[in-house]
Amino acid sequence: MTDHVDQVLGPTDDTVSFIQARGMFFVTTLWVLAAAWVPMLAVYLLIKIAAGHRPEPADIVVYTEAALIVPAVTSGVVMLIVWRRLGWLHTSVHGLDFAATGRHPVHIPWSGIASVALHGRGPFTELVVTPVSEDYATELAGAGGHPRIRRRGAEIAYVVDVGLMSPGPEVLLAELHRRVPSKV
């Protein structure tokens, strides 16, 4: 038997999982891309009109199609790229395991968490997990890049996008408060 900080006696079925729903991710990507693409398309059209171009009825159809099709196709491509790499978070008696979208998973035992906090609103809500020390966090093997890290001086914090997670950031915060009430 090895001596490790993660060794905890307790029920093995005490895991709570939070995942990013693919449908919510797709719809959010779609409206964010549309909110950026349509104004850019309108500015492009206004610049063309200012330069002397007179739009014809066929141009209106082309610009309307571009406004509808480009965000949908781009969202579909983004969804295919991140299909199996959406963010997730698991709490258990052993600690907190999480991965941001497209990043390596991280494990931090409960005794290694200095604080957790939610930042942002709506689909852009992020969970910021600050370990007691960098030694407490273990980067696990997996596909993707290195975990999202926020450094402030000597302090390091891990950032996870939780705004689109199901059951939701409020439930996640309640679960973390149940596990580590003095650090939430």
C-alpha cells in the first residue's frame, strides 16, 4: 500500500459529474459567431455602397444567405473539432477532477484546494480553482493542450469553462460548498 495524499476511505459511488452538453455548446457557438459575423457583413456592404457599388436584388439574397449559412457551417466545424474534448468536472471523495475544453485533465485532492470561485455570467462562467501549492495539482494524461492556468505572482489557479455545463454552475457551486465549505 502506498502512502499518498489522495488515499481516502469512503464510498466509491460518491462521484458527481458535470459535463458540457454538445447541443448547448453548438447553439452558443452559433449565436456568438452570428453576433460577430452579421455586423462585419453589414460593414462590408456599407463600405461597398460608399465606394459606389449599387446592390441589386440578387446581392440581397447572397448577403442574406451568407448571414445565415456562414455561422451555421462554422459552428458545425467547431463542434466537429471539439466533439470528444468538451469540458467536464467530477467531484468524488478523492478530490476534484476537471478538464477545460480541449485541455488535459487535472486532479486536485480536497486537502490541496485553497479556494474555488465562479467568475463571469451565463455561458461564459468560469470556475477558478486555486490549489494550496502547485505540487497538489496533478496533470493527467489525455488529448489536448496543457490546462488553462492563471498566474498572479507566485499563486497559480486553474480555469475551467463551466457556463454550459449540465446541471449548471449554481449546482456545481453547491456541490463544491458541500465538499469544501470553508474554501468556496
